[in-house]
Amino acid sequence: MIVCKFGGTSVGDAPAIERTAAIVRGRLAERPVVVVSALAGTTNALLDIAAHAAKGQFIVAIRGIEALRERHLAVVDELLGAGEEAVEVAADVSVLFDELAHLTEALSVLGDASARSLDAVAAYGERLSSPIVAAAFEQRGIPAAWVDARRVMVTDGAFGKARPQGDAIAEAAREQLLPLVRDGRVPVLGGFIGATADGTTTTLGRGGSDYSAALFGAALDVAAIEIWTDVDGMLTADPRVIPGARLIEHIRFDEAAELASFGAKVLHPSTIAPAVQRSIPVFIYNSHRPQAAGTRITFDAPRLSVRAVAGRANVVLVNVKSSAMLGTPGVVRGIFSVFERFKLSVDVIATSEVSVSVTLDDDLHLDAVLNELRLFGDVTVQRGRGIVAVVGSGLGAHTPTMARALAALGDMRVHMCSLSASAINLTLIVDGDQVHEAMRRLHRAFFEEGA
């Protein structure tokens, strides 16, 4: 048994869904469970609709809904033709859009959109795409069965980024999915969406379809998890920044997780954890070029001093400094308890006897956080910074590599430098507008100049 996840571009229109059906047909012997995203661009459009409704711009919101309705019905028509099944699917799609219109009207009356309401709106993307894909599979001879993902993906009530409940998901997967697979069927579910124990719709956060696939895969203890997207796999750098970036055919779990966390868009950062727990290999393939080698993620990839470079801008650097920290136990714990209370994730940390420096990629509640941090010492904030990461499982065992990385940056200003505890990631904080140039210099040093 395997899980195959297809992203928005892999189900973006009728031709894309045709390609997806061909891929799944070729994997029937492996008993696939299929997870799909919303049609490309749909989630953004839905959130825009919610925003307009909350501002009282109901007519604008309705126009957005009708545009999405026309697009989805056109895909149904192109995929299924004019038969009885097409009529039924089109009717179901229209019912969902009517529900969405009523929800939007309520948001317009309230003049506000809570996190719970935004989850309810955003979930329509996968609620629409998954039954359309299932019907397309059926018409093409694939014994598909649509399953409402909210009956399987059980979460808490942290709307906007709900936390999956592993034991409940495993139980639901055994009840809802295993019987279908054993009966020779192909379950088709939407990714990204879930529900609380009482049935309230939630989402896992943007990019959460990868995470859904990994969680379902772990729950079913599958042989492999396949992530189908619009690129050939993980690369040695972002190809939008470095067009000559190379394909990584085999990479370790810990390296892939680091790259995902520090800017590699091809994989959601949370995807790796459920696969690691079950030692399930993860494959990344291009649905536009299914014959390409792709990337294999496992525990046993050979160790390299540098596997890839990654980077992202729009980082905030926060420094807390006080001589009172010297020899005082519990200060660092107190500082990090502030971030925990405000649910802010810290990316990079550097400490000395009298200071703590951290980076944040989310400045929500930052003013309130800074007020509390001032209880521990002088606080300074540097906005507009960026993170550049050099990732490789053999990095810590090869000191010349770290020296080479710093030398490659030349006269570029480095605000902070940190080697991870696992010695897999050398992280450099630079000016935000220098991130791409720093990535180019590092990639040139490790992958292009006779490397």
C-alpha cells in the first residue's frame, strides 16, 4: 500500500487530472490511497472571498464565488462529459457553492471572519476537488471511492493550523480507508482539511496537503509516500534563484526536513516527521514528467558535507542583552517561555553569557512580546533580515566546509552565525536583500566551481 499526494498544479485543470489518473492507473498494483489539493489557486481565491465578505463587500465576494463555480463546472464538463454521472457531480458541486455563498453572506453581515470561519471557507477547495477527481478516476476505469477527509483527519480546535490527533487518525484510517483498499478500491481524499472530534471543520495550515498525506501514510503504515508536484524533486537550491540548481536524487530525512524548514517550497516542513516515525520512504515526483527520476528521502542516503543551500527573507532578529544574565539560572528558560506563550516559533538561536539572539519569521504580537522580553534586559530588533542555510549531514565533521562557506560570502555582512546542535545546518543571518546573492555565492562555491 502507498499514499500518492497530488498538489494543486497536478489537479489544476482537466488535462492535469487526466495525467494524474494515468499515474494512479500505473500504480494500482501497489494499492494507492490518493490525497489531492484544491485546484491550483483556489485556496487563495477562497481566502480573498472571505476577506471581501468580512469587509462588507458581499457583491465582490459573490462574483468570486461564481467565477470559481464556473471554473469547477467547466472542469467537470471537460472530464466527465454530459452523462448521468456528470450531472450528479455538477449538482453536488453547485450545492457546495451554494453553501459557500450562504456562509459568505453570514460573514458579510457579521463584518468579521474568525479563524474558525476562515477554515470553513478555505476547506471548500479540497471538498470540491476530491470528489471531482474521484469521479474522473471512476470514469477512466480506476475503482475510486471518494472519502470526506474530515472523517479521517481528526484534529484539535486550533483553527488555522490545527494539530492532528495521531491515535484518532490511525483509528479512523483503519475504519474508513483500509476496508476500501482491501476491496480493491482507491480512496480519494482532500488534503489540508480535517475536523475536530465534534465535527467542526479545521485546516492544517498552508501547504498542509503534504502533511495530510504523511499522516495518512503513517496511520496505514504504508510502504511509501509519494508527493507529486510540478518540479522534478528537491534541488540543490531554489531554481527561481539559481537556474542551474541540480536534482538531488537521494537525500536523508534530516536534511530534507532542514531544507523544508529553511525555504525549500517543494515539501511542507511537517511532512517528514510522520514518515520518520514509521521509517517510510518519501518520494517527490513531477506529475508533468512522471518518467523523471525524482527525489528519494530515506535514512540511508550517503552523508555529504553539503547537500544543498536554502534561504528566505523577511526575518526578524531579536536580541536580548543584560549583564544580569551572567551566572543567573533560568533566564534563558524565561525568555523562551515568552515566545511559547505567544505561540511564536523560533528558527535560529545564538547565545552568550550575557545575551540571547533569535530569529522569527512571524512578527504577529511582536510588540507585546518585546514588552515582556524587556523584563530580562535591553531588547533590540532588526527587521528586514534573511536566513541562508548550508545543509549537509556531514557538515559538522568537515571544518573546512564551514570555512569555505564563510569565505564564499566575501565582504557580505553576516549578522549572526549558528551551527545546529546536530551539526547538519550552518545558518547565516544576512540582510534580507542579500539572501539571493548569498545563495548564489554559496551554490557556486559548493556545486559549480569544480565542486
